[in-house]
Amino acid sequence: MKHSSKLYLSVALASGVLLTSCNKLGELSADNFTVTPSPLEVVAGQVPVTINGRFPEKYMKKKAVVTVTPVLRYEGGETAGQPATFQGEKIQGNDQEISYKVGGNYTMKNTFDYVDAMATSELYLTFDAKVGKKQKSVEVPDVKVANGVIATSELLKSTVQNANTALGQDAYQYAIAQTQQAQIKYLINQANVRTSELKSVSVQDFVKVLREIKNDQKGFQLDNIEISAYASPEGSLKFNTQLAEKRQKSSAKFLEGELKNMELDADINTKYTAEDWEGFQELLMASNLQDKEVILRVLSMYEDPEEREVQIRNLSAGFEELTTEILPELRRARLTVNYNLIGRSDDEIQAQYKSNAKALSVEELLYAATLTDETAEKKDIYTTTTNVYPEDYRAYNNLGAISIAEGNLEVAKNYLKQAASKKDCAEVNANRALVALAEGNTEEAETFVSRATSSPVYNELVGNLNVAKGNYAAAAQSLAGAKTNSAALAEILAKNYTAAEKTLNSVKNADAMTDYLKAVVAARTGKNNEAVKNLANAIAKDASLKAHAAKNLDFVTLFNDSAFLNLVK
């Protein structure tokens, strides 16, 4: 009897152990999972990850259901990804079935919205497991499968401060080319300059300009004077040649007399045209003559000048307008004076700005800002311009561009908003796109870029936008040739480190971020000593980069380096 009781107890205990073992799944290890990429990396503001896992043989009980959830844990919180559920062979359901005997592979794709704290993080897989007919919950320990997130692409928010901005350009010209013309008309077959012609408005205005040039040598700069004399095309070629030459000489004689009286020296270039066939065609086509096209077709049939002369004479007899309106206008000499209006010199503009800036034109003020390399002076000039010429958008826009370079995004937004209220143009939209990129607002940046197509920095904007969208190869192509931090960042993200190093060495306005990116390139190419050196230069210029470097997995090979640790402590 006693033996029977002992046997019953033994069988019961054995059954309990068997039942318990059947209801457990056991632990999984990191060896059961492969994570790509590892460490994780930010792309377009998100952290994509692909997890390839395997349930080992004899792990997935036939009546088990396991839900796997990736969780990214970081200081101050965690973010859960999209779960995936797997089932044993005796479960009626629509989830992926895993064989108990041989196990099974699976793939999970997830994307986490990036927050800065994720730079120092750990990716875990958590398990919600149920086993048996009653689907009793069993514990499967969490498994850590990856460490940290590389957030190099997020540096775009800082690198665009070094990007080429779009400035509102001045239209100031020291010398503005001018011309003044006069016509001296002659009677048929004559070459003498008539007094009545010298009293014409065109000749009087011409002489007036010459006097102004003489009296204001500082405000005017004389280039030369041209004389072109003509004969109408109805006479013989020989006669017309002689006549046009005489008209050239008589008009030149008149001009030389005027210059002598004014005591004005000038280069005079003279020429004559025996038969003004081109002028004849132009005047005829501009006339109201009803049969003008017929006349031109007839005359165009004759390439020989003398034969054409005969035809013009014949036609003139039938068309009074040719005799009274067209041909008289071709018996002339045209005088042209070429000169420049001279503005203030650079020194004069700078002196005038100091004494009374209001006396300068808006173009002179905007030009004055280009005469200094000092940012404070530029800001002062542009601010003055907004006060003197408040309706011109360019000074507001340029103040916005300076604020972008200084990292004052709120100030930049305010200036650019004012600029846009004056004129919604490509330069303003280009700069507003840079602000949006610096704030991480890709959608808004894309809107502004689409309205900045005529901006000289459009290709760079597209490149920076592609960095923000994670299109690194396209970004590097659009930014090719741009010697900026963001161009180098695109090349780093596209893993073209040779190009990135070359770009960084050519950045015109190198700053702390330039050195920081140099450190990233060096670390990624195994040049640890160079990485530490460049990082030291970056931190010396901007101490805030110390904290960023301390958790940047680009420098993971330096985390035990004493020189690196001294820099970031």
C-alpha cells in the first residue's frame, strides 16, 4: 500500500514537470537575430531597421503564439515599433507559421521617428508569448540586438548655416553707357549742311549733350563720336558714292567746328554708304504705302545696284510716296556720340555713407555693403537701407541671409517674412528654404525650393533637400562643386569620403562644423589621430560639439582613446 502511494506521487510529479516544460519556450539570444544596419542610422528624420530572426528547432511549441515587438530604449523614454506575430503548427490563425521540428526564419522591417535622445539608445526585442490550449502567458526575456543610432544626417540642420545664400544684388554701375544721335538731312543731289538743319531738335539736343560732357568731366566720360553719311539708292552708283563721301565731309566739318568752339577733344570715326538699300527697305516696310510688299519683291529681283537704281526711279514716277516720304529720309548723315554717365567711386560712396547715407541711392547703398568683408558693417548698411528705402526687399533679404549664417533662425525668419511682403521672389524663397531645412521642416522647405527655381543657388537647395529626404547620391550630385559643409555632408552620407575630404579642405568660410565633419571623415576612414586633432579644433570653436561627439557612434573606435575622452569629458 505504501509502495502504491509512492508510485502515484512519483507519476504525479513527473507529469507536473512534463506539463511545465511543455508550457515554456525558453530564452532567445542575440545570436538568433541579425540587425541591418547596425548600429542604426537616421535617414530623413527616421530610423529604419531590418531584423532577420530565427526561431531555433524545437522552440516554437505547436500550440504557441509569439508576438515580437522591437523597442528602441533611450534616456527618458522608449519607442515601440510595429509588432509581428508568429504561431505554432496547431494554431488556427493567419500569422506566419513556425515549424516545431526545424524552426523558422522571419524578417521584420520597422521605422522609428527619430528624437535626439536616440543617439544613445539600445534596440530590444520584447516577446508576448502564449502557449497551450488555454493560451497561458509565458515569459520570454527581452533580447538586446543593437546599440545606438548614428545621427550624422541630422547635422544638415547645422551645415545649412554654411550654405550659399541668395543675395538681392545691387544694380549699381560706375559707368553707364549712353548714346545721343542727330540727323542732318540733305536735299537731293546736294551735300551742303543747311542752316535749317542745324536748328533741328535732334542737332540741338546733340550739341547740348556735347556741352554737358565738356562742362562736367567728372559726371561724363566721352568715348567717341561716329558719323555715318548716306545717299538714297535711286542715283547711279558712281554719283552716289561721290555724294555720300561729300556728305560725310560736310557733316564732319560741322562737328569739328562745334568741338573746336567748345574746346572738347574727341575721337571721330567716319564712314559713308553710297546707296542705303537697307534703309530704303526698312522705311518702305514701316510706311503706309499700299503696294510696299509688291515694290520690295520687284526690287529684290535685281541684284545689280545699277539696274535696281533704274527700277527705283521708274517706281518713283508711279508712287508719289517714294519721292516725297521715303527717299528724302535717306539723304542724310547720322551723328552718334557714345559716352558714359559716371557715378561715385568706391571711396566716394563710403565717404558719403558716413556723412549722410540718405544722399545715396538704393543701388549705391546695396553696393556699399559689398565693399566690406565685416559682417557687422554689412548689417549696419543693410539696416540703414531698410530705413531709407523701406519698400525695397533686397536689404531685408540680405539681413536674413546674414542671420542664417549666424544661426539666428528666428531673426532670419522675421527679415525674410518682411522681404517676401515687399516681393515674393526666388532669392527670398531660397533663403526661406534654408531656414526650413535648418529647422528640420522638410515639407515646408520643399515648397520654398519649388518657388526658387531661378535662384543661382537652386541646385544647392535641391541637394540639401535631398539630404533631408535621404537621397544621398542625388544630393551629392546636385551639390557637386559647392564648397560648403552641406556638400561635404552629402558626400559623407553617400560614403564618398575622398570627395568629402577634398570639399572640406576647400570650404571658403570654414567653421567649427567644417572641422567636425573632417573628424567624422577621418574616423570613418580609420585615421583616429587625425580625427582627434580635427575634433579638438571643432570643440575649440564651438564647445557645444563636445556633448555631440561624446555620444556620436561615428567615433565609436575612439570611445576608449584617452585623448578623445579628455576632449569630451
